[in-house]
Amino acid sequence: MLRSRIQPTKSKFLARKHEPTGRQCRFAGGLTLIEAMVTMVVVVIAALGGLSYEYLTAKHTKIATSQMTATRTAQLLLEDWKSSGGSLEYQPSDIELGFSSVSSVPRGIAVPAELKNTLADAAYSIETDGLPMVVTLRHQDVDYDTITEVKLRQLAIVVAFGEVVGGELSRSASWLETIPPVTLTTFVRTDSSGG
């Protein structure tokens, strides 16, 4: 008996809820077309944002790895050159790590203006971890003590990304153009004995 009273009351409530009143009728379980479109736009924007984030992360990781490789290469050469006393006859190809001499310093390498002299007017190329690099050795005598006959020589290694093609610095990949050259500098004392 109790059941029969509850049942009609529920039916009347449901019937009243869905009666047309002249306004848009919204059902509890459905979405309108506008809500579906807005949801789709939000999902597309989130997906594109995620994809571009992954792309930029991969690109910047590759750039950071390239800069670390170039810095380590420059540090190796700078320490080796410094151990020879900053000799003007220093040749990176002598250490037999894959450096090969390029005929002349290619155009297109950004070099600090204060480093005017280029050692033997030459550059060296190397490929490390699949990354082509051009290394330029530069020096400048910044001070000289006439009493002790000691020079203070500034040594610099400039590592640019790319290969030398026809006297120009050429980059095989477009992302290499966004990486500035790596320049490391140190000072060494040289005496009149040549080293």
C-alpha cells in the first residue's frame, strides 16, 4: 500500500520536470551543441600546447647538449694550448683526437673584437657526437714586462657550429643557426725562451 502512494508521486514529479514551458529544455544527462564545441576547443588547445611543449623541450635539450659538447671541446683545447705555454706553433691536429685543419678561417664566425690575431690564420674542424664544429684559436699579447722579458698572452678558443664549405661557415641543420659560438678565454705567461 505504501508503494502505490510513492509511485504516482514520482511519476507526477518526472512528468512536471519535462513539461515544455516555452524555454529551452535541458536534460540532466546531455550537452548542448555550444557546450560540446567549447569542450572540443579546450581539448584541442590543451593538446596543441602539450605537443608544442614537447617539441620545444626536445629542441632546447639538443641545443644545451650541443653547447656542452662545444664547451668541453674548447676547454680541452684551451688547457692543452695553455700547457704548451701559449705557443704560437700550437696545432690541435697534433693531439690526434680528430681535429683536421681547414685552409683558412671561414667567414661567418662571430669573434670578439678584442681578439684581433688569429693563430696561424687557420681553423680546425671536428665532428663530435654527430655535431660538426669549426674551432678557431686566437691570441693577443696584452702586456709585456721588459725587465723579466715575460709576456702576458690572452688565449681564446672560439667554437662555431657547422662546416666550412667554400670558405664560408655552412650549417646543415636549421637549429644550428640559433646557437651562438662558444668562446673560452684564459691568460698565460710566456717568457723569452719561447714557451
